[in-house]
Amino acid sequence: MPSALPFLQLMLIAIGIVIAADQTCYGLNGTELDTTYGPCKPGARHSGCCAINRPAGSVDICLDNGLCMATDGQFMGTIWQDGCTDPTGEDPGCPRMCPDVRDSFDGLNKVLAWNIQMCDYGTYCCRAVNDHNNCCNNATAPIIKTNFLGAFQFETSTAGVASTSAPTSTPTSASAATETVFGTAITSGVPFQATSTSAPRPNAVCSKDKSAVVGGAVGGVLGAVIIALLGAMWWLYKRENRQRKLKEHYEEQFGQTWAYRRTVLVESDSREVRSELSIPIDEKQGVVSVPAFT
């Protein structure tokens, strides 16, 4: 048996080399990626790669379909198709959203990685990792039609959790986009984390992103409604205040006028009474003598 120990050691070393080789990540064009990249599904024969070995705060989130979501700086929230552990990129476990070697990149030049840019709800486009232009306005850019781009991967137990298969269909060209559908999220030994590509990433701002436009429109409408309501309330308050003051003024004027009229009537009645009392009566003839006016 002692003679068998060297053989077993060599076998273990060989197995370790094979496993290490399987964990190597390659870009979409077959270029070997640096050690910051690792497989999103280490237990699988082949899987998509993300830079899961970068320092905290700059890693990307592995999605269930092998895509990566960036979390570093200005690229936060952007989606990437970085590569696979299969150097040929033809294994079914490799992510397939944008064109790759399996469809000869749709006749386009080979790229190291794709940035998947949102153009409108359910519509995305693919641009090369070093492309800083908006691919939504590029007629030759690959277009993706899907309502679900992927789900986050979490480290969970394998009991009772089903894994997803590859997309049912993939995009072929900018002129003939194909619907892409995914299943539920899968389990993985990779913790909740994310990676970014080693090559410089393009500007993550998409000029046709509708979320900011919709948010601005809703905010503008709500602001206009609030301003209109405040204006109406202020106008009603001023109107009510003016009517109240006019009412008080008229009541005061009416009270003064009524008091004056009563005073005049009382004085007039008094004069009539005094006049009647001052008229002389001829006692002899029993008639009232009215003074003659000349």
C-alpha cells in the first residue's frame, strides 16, 4: 500500500488542476479573464462568470441566468454579459442574452463583454464593453425583447429548490429580435454579491430610459395639482374675508341709518304734537283760529 500513496497524491493533484481549470473564466471572445472573475454556479459544469472576487463595494450581483448587475459607482444597476467558464462559450450553461460565438455574434465583431442597456419597458439593446454610445439609437445594435431580464441569486440550501434552465429563446439580430423568457431563481454557493468587468465600462446613462421621464411627469402633475389647490383655497379665503367685511360694513351702515331715522321720526312727532298744542282756539265761537299768513 505505501507504493500507492504517490499515485493517489498525483491523482488528487490532477483533480485539483482540472477543477481549477474549470473555474477559469473567459470573455465572450475567448480571452481569459483575470482572477477577479469567478463562476456564478461553482458546482455546475459550466456557468456564467462575474467579478465576484473584487473588493466589497465594487462587486456585481450574479443573476440566475449568468448575467451580472454592477454595484460600483456610476455603473450601479447596469447589466452585463461578461463571459463563461467554457472558453468556447458554446456550453448551455453559459449566459446567452446578447449575440456570442453560438450565433457568430450576428455578423458583428467579437466583443469581450456586452452591456445590456434598457431602451423602453421590455426592450433592451446590447453594446460592447468599450462602446460609450447609446445603442438604443443604433440601428445595427442587437435588440432584446423580454419582460424579465433575470433574478438575483442568493446563497440558500439546495433542498426543495429547483434550478432554472437556459433561456427558451435568444435574440438573433437588431431587425429580428426574439423573446427571451426565464424561470425562477436558482440556488448557488455564491453569496449575495456582484462583479464588474475588468475593461472600462461605458457610460451607464441611457437617454431613452423612461423611468426618469415618467417620474418627472408624475411629479410635475402632482405639483401642479397641489399648487392649483392651494391657489383655490387662498382665493376662497380672500373672497370669504372680503364678503365678511362687506357684511359687517353694511350692517354698521344700516344700524346707523336706522338709528338716525328713528331719531328723525321721534323729533318730527314731537314737533307735530307741539304744533297742535300751540294752535289758539276761539272759545266764544268754538272754532280754531288760524293765523293769517301774509
